[in-house]
Amino acid sequence: MEERMKHHSLAVCAAVLIGGLLIPWTTASPLETAAAGPAVAQEQRVEIVIRNYEFQLTQPAPIRLHQPTIIILRNQDIVRHGFASPMLMHMMVQGEGEGIAAYGKGVEGFYVDPGKTLVVRFVPERTGKYSFHCDLHPKMTGELYLLDIPAA
């Protein structure tokens, strides 16, 4: 794990199409976190508020590849929204919210009820462009760009 950290750092940008925002992004899997042991850095956080039928980033920050990451989705709308991405299908993902938890590979997405919060945990495994959307409201979309930048 330390060798990976020396060779790579991840600058993550997610362009949210609706809000026109740039969002840093990473992913972290609970299995990789547990296997890495105590030498692993703190979880990296990406916070997204859902408001007025838009995904809005609240705290942009660069994220490293292969580091545990959480996405916190806060639904401040008065309707239910979805958070779905093909990216989730190919990695170990854990989603938690309001007493419900889903864990494993092949998760298509999650729903967030009005006024509720969803936490999605994973570890970024590879770079690329990843789309996400609300499957209940087709105009709510965004893209995540996971970039691998060598350490200086």
C-alpha cells in the first residue's frame, strides 16, 4: 500500500453537469480498507447535497487512488432521489442510510428519501470517466473524472 502511495496520488474531479461544478472524486472498498491495516490514511470524503433537483458539491478536495473514500449524499429536496452509476457495478461498495445497508459487488445504485442522508463507501480501483444520475429524474446527471497523477 505504501508503494502505491509513493508512486501515485489521485486528483479527482467530477464535473456535475446540472450545477456546472467541479467535484473531486475517489472510491474506497471496505475490503481493501480492512486488508490494508492501520497504515491506511483516514477516509477521504466527498459531500454532495441534492437540492432543487441538482447534485451540488459542498467540499471539493483532491483524493488519492486506492484510499478508502466515502461519498455523503444529503437530500434536501422534498422528493426521493436516486444515485446510480455504472462505476458501482464493478467494485465492492457499501451503502448505508436510515437503518438500511447494502454491501457487495454489482450494486446499481441507491435511493435517498427527502431530508435523509446516504453514505457510500468504496476504494477507487482505476482511473476513468464515470457518469452518475438520478434514475427517478432523468435531467439530474453528472460525470466523475478519476485521474491518476504521479507523485512529484
